[in-house]
Amino acid sequence: MSSGPLGVAVIGYSFMGKAHSNAWRNVRAFYPSVPQVRQQVLVGRDEAAVKEAGEQYGWAETATDWQAVVARDDVDVVDICTPGDSHCDIALAALAAGKHVLVEKPLANTAAESEAMVAAAREAEGRGVRAMIGFNYRRVPALALARHLIADGRIGRVRQVRAAYLQDWLADETAPMTWRLRREQAGSGVLGDLGSHVVDQLHYLLGDPVVAASGRLRTFVPERPGPGGPEPVTVDDAAWATLETASGVVASMEVSRMATGRKNGLTLEVYGERGSIGFDLERLNELMVLDRPDDVAAGARRVVVTEADHPWLAAWWPPGHVLGWDHTFTSQAADFLTAVDRGTQPQPSFADGLAVQRVLGAIEQSSGEDGRRVVVQAEGAE
């Protein structure tokens, strides 16, 4: 490691690259106890575009060759925000070079790539190198509070979960082709993009792994306008699944990028024997909580999650001053830096990302087998 502030390289400068750049720029302002960082280099394939983005986002320099950047002595942290087809190659190279690694979800495009990344991360851990996957919704204060309430037994034993993540940015059939619609780059469509968040939230909120799945995938628009004419869409537009956890919880999951009128609607409803919890990402500072079994007729109450003793809030604003989507990435960066500083395993780990990938693989397999129930491969199984 270089002396002084940790040199950070972000690979990818578009949507996620911008969100992560904002986090690295602000993390010490709100979490002053974490190690100092230096926004060293932003990496992208288009030299002119990445240079413009680097200047806008506050980077010291930009580059187009990620392999050369990973090998540099002034880079200590490699943050991967590229399409899924390059996650594995970049992460393996960075870990081998002794760099701490943060990878945007999903971990990779296949379970085999994810397994290789987990093995590399475990080997690197022995050398003091840390690796984490970026499921930023774990840093939504309301969802962290929901996890605490469930673990404390406030709603009793969980019986069922209803989860949906709905967007509409592809509802227009004339929307142009993007890398997210090509299997060779994205791995899967909405299943990997939004379904990965849903499955990780199930694991996070319940502390209970998904062990079986049955599902269906659908591509509503099979062709999109590309730069050279129409191109086939080779991934799913929407997915549905029934998931079973180790303790017997049943969860329904629906994800779509074709849900007209829904912009970023992640909704989670957790039903226990004594109460329930509801969350909507479009109202991310709120929980709906029913934890009074003796007064069920009163219904769920709205909890505004902005108090100083709520998860993550001590670093931010006075009560009632709401947070936004971008704050989750800043808290994520702080968590990662704290783990690096303390020599502990940051959460979620690459192994957590692999667990999600295996569930997604089971859903995809089930869809190809007419919705048959598929057992999810367990940790350590071949």
C-alpha cells in the first residue's frame, strides 16, 4: 500500500461510475474517522468522454487502460463499475496485484466466474487484501432498521415475503439498444439487474438463505433499434419467481423494466406471525410497521427513519431531514474503508454475491424447464 491517503481507481464512468465517484468525493466529509482517500484515476474506454467525466467528478486524472491502472503503485483501491462481462477479469487482476476491490452488483455474469472471484478474494484475504460487492440498498437506513426489527422478533416468526422491483425505462418499444440488453455483456436482463437486489435483500433482512426457486422469464420486446439497424434482445425484460428459504419462508418476487409508470419501485412486504413491515424505495425514508399484535385493528404505523439513533443517520442531518438514493453509496464507501482500516471482512462479501448468483441461476434454470422447482446450489457444492 502507498503511504498517505489511499489511492482510488474507479473503472467505469457512466451511471454507476458517477454514483461511486460522488461517494469517494464525499465520504470523509460525513465519515471523518475513515482513512483518507485520493481520487486518483477514473478509467473508461472512450478517452474524450472519460476525461470530461473525470473533470466533472473531481478525479486527478483519467485513463483508458484498466490493466495498466491496476498495476500502478499509487492505486490501493479498485472500484469496478463496468458491465458484468468484465467484472471477473478486473477483480482477479486487482486482487492478484494486492488492491482492495469493490465490485458493483451482480458479482459476475455466471456462477463459475463468481466462484473464481470468491476463491481469489479468500486467498487475498490472507494477504490483508479486502473485497466487497456493492449492494447499496443494505445502506438504506429504513431497510437496516427493518432488519433489526425482524431479528429482534418484533413481528414474530416470518412466514412470507412479497417483493417487487419495477421500472419502466424499457416500456417504450422504440427505446434504443443498450449493453444491458445483450447477454454477452450483461449476463441476464432484469433478473441480474434488479432481481439481484431483491434476492440480496431477502438474505439481508431475514438472515435466511434461499434454498429453492421456481420462476419464469419473459422478453416482451425481442428487437430494439441499434446503431446499425434492428438488433435482437437476448435477455429477459421481466421475471417472476417463488422462492423458499432454509427456515421455510416463502417469498414471491416480480421484477420488470417494462412496468409502465414505475420509475424505481422496489417494494418489500414482510409478514410475520405477530406483525408486518413494508418498504417502498420511492419513499425510502419510511417504513410501515405493524408490531402490536394486541391491536391489529389499528393497522400499520408510518415510521420516518431519520432519527439520530436509527442506522446510518448519526453521520448525516438532524431528524426529519431526509436522505436520498445517493447517500447509500457514501455509507457503502465508509463501510468498505472502515473494514480496510480495521482488517476485517467488509459486508456484503463476494461469497454473498455468489449466493445471490446461484439463486438467479436457479430461477433461470427453472424458467427453461417450464417452471420446475430447482434446488439452489449450496455453499461449497460443485
